Amino acid sequence: MYVCVCQAVTSKQLAVTIAQGATTMKALRNELGVATCCGKCARDVRSQLQQTCGSAGGCACAARS
């Protein structure tokens, strides 16, 4: 499913990028360009980031983004 329509980023791409170490919104913006155009995806991106990091033992840095 597309999370960021402006940049054509899917939830699967987000999951892979997070698994590869992008554990902040800033890192995801730099890597995928999410939340850089209209911003409507920011809440969903942040939610997936927190869910993924939480299930992976927690990424305290994700809460600071």
C-alpha cells in the first residue's frame, strides 16, 4: 500500500528502509523523500516507524524525530 503518494513510497519500502537503519523521520525523509511534499503521509510514516522500532526491541531515537 502506498504511504506517500507524492514520492510513490510503499509501506514495504518503509519497512525495508527502517530495517536497514533509518530509525528517525529525518533519515526516512533523506532516504525516501517521505513527508517532503504535501506532508499528509507524515503521521502514517511516523506510526509505522514507531510500530516497527517497538517490535524490534525499541528505537528510542525514533521518538525524538
